[in-house]
Amino acid sequence: MVTQVQIARRLGLDVSSVNKILNRKAGPVFRKETIRQVYRAARAMGYDFGRLKFTHRRRFERHDVTIGAELIIRTRDGGMFDQGVATIRDISPSGARLTDVATPLGTFPAEAFSVTLRPLQKPLLDVEIEGRIVRFHSEGQAAFGVAFVQVDSTLKRKLQRVAEPI
């Protein structure tokens, strides 16, 4: 397994510089050529980029809402794994936080899965929102971060209306 120390030694850089470049951390500004060299060396040496920890950046600001929804948990092949209810909170055009999740099985599939949300209140009453779980929160009560997928222009407009600050 290739380490950041090995990459730094090969390029004659400080390990903290390699770490900051690979993790895209804020701080000192590195020359574009140095950044290219670090990524090129990491790829050539077989560095596992999956081990990196990226700071999550939201594309859209989320706004606090409380919208009941039907929740469908789908397996990788699109079949239904379980069905229940949840509360949509902190919504944006690209995602939301789900709380108060209740399903008969009370569990999620062990392999990759997706979710379908059917909001039970206007203006989202007539839509289905496809998403994938991107984050689990367990401070006190379980909550789940959902990234919406395949958002068409009509749904995006409705989500923007709901997510507008009051």
C-alpha cells in the first residue's frame, strides 16, 4: 500500500504538503505544476484515492422544513426492499435530511440501495424524488442525508420553491 510519505519522498516534498494537496485542504496555495506532480506520482505509484477524506461542500444551501413523506427503499436492481414513512427536513434542490424514519423491517439492505420519496404535502404532493443515502447521523435520533438523483427542471423548480428562505 502506497503512503503519502512515499509520495512526498519521491517528489522531495513535505508530507504535510502532499496531504494538503491530496485532501484539497484550505491553506497554502500550491503551484499548479506541484499539484499535477503529486497527483501524477500518486497514480503512477498506485495510491488508493479511496482513503482520502474530502470536505463535504453543499452545492445549494439547505432550508429547514417539516414535510411528511412515504419512503420506499429499493434494492440495487430497483425492486422494493421495504416501505414506510419519514420526515423530510433541511431540504435543497440537491438533497435533504430524513428523520423519523419508520419501516416494518426497521433496517436497510446490506448492499447498495436507493430511496424514493413521495412527499405528502404541497407543493411536492404530486412528485416522486429518487435519491441515495449519502450520510448517516446518529446524534440522539437517527437521521439520513439523501442526495437527489435525476432531478428534472420541473422538480428542481418545485424544490427551489420549497427551499426558499421564508
